[in-house]
Amino acid sequence: MKKIKLIIPIVAALFLVACGGGEQKAKKADSEAKTSPKKTEKVEEAKTEAEEPAEKELVEITLAATGETMTEIAFEPKTLTIPANSRVKLTLNNKSSMEGMLHNFVLVELGSGQEIATAGISAGKDNAFVPDDDRVIAYTEVSDIGETVVVEFDAPAKGSYHYICTFPGHYPNMIGRLNVE
Ligand SMILES: [Cu+2]
């Protein structure tokens, strides 16, 4: 009697495993079919990366945020150029001295500044005024007057990007262009 009791749960468990496994396999095959073109792309990308030197060139950039009034505020410089495939260490120096004049650096897809800045206000202080958006490439924390904040990121693909300050009201005065060449 004891044996029979034991066998039933085992059989049930085997049955569940068999069914569950089958279902999972089917799902996996389905998702593989859907993503297969992307997979091929990824493999090619990995190959190209392997051919490049492992150590990326580290490019150190210091960017200043200046101005004491909402019309004066600006980034200095307004254009940055970095080499492709580099690693960037960007230091943002908040040179404003007016209390409450906080700044950040948010690197975004070219032309998306207005939407990112607007969404940043909704994202709020707890999120450093940076929205959860695929067009955001890199960003610093918010810096208070006299403070510096640092961010490190891999240079995005060759092309042009915008960097903005998403502290409420600072866009569009605080905008610059980053070129990857
Ligand atoms: Cu700002």
C-alpha cells in the first residue's frame, strides 16, 4: 500500500514535467522563429567587435554648465566631438552660483530633446529628471551649484546627438551637440 501511494505522485510528477517541458519547447521554438533574423544580426555584430582591439580609448571631457538666470544658462562648450568606439568619461561642472540652479547632462538621440525634457519633468527629482526612454543614451545625476558629476559611457554609433539639461525649464537653453566621428 505504501508503494502505491508513492508511485502515484511520482507518475503525476512525471506527467507534469513531460507536459510542461513540451509546452516550453513549443514556446521556445516559436520565439526563436520570431527573433531569428535579429539573432543573425547579433552574431555578425559580435564578430566585428571581436576583430577590434579589446581596450577602448578613454576620452575625458569636461563640460561646464553656466549662467545665473534662466535666459543665461548654457553648456560650455556647445559642441563636443569624440572618436567612434571610444569610452567617454564626462565630467559636468556646475559653475552656476545662484541657489537652486541645478544641472544635469543627458545625451539623447538627435532631435528628441524637447520630448525627453518634457518627460523628464514628469520623471521627477527621484529619477534625476530623466525619463525611462530608449532615446536616452547616457546621463549624469543632478549637480548642485559648485558641484561636479561624472558619467562614463561607450560612444554611440557614428553620427550626431544632442546633450541637454533636463532640470525643469532649462531646455531649450541648455542644449549642445555631440558628434561621433
Ligand atoms: Cu540646467
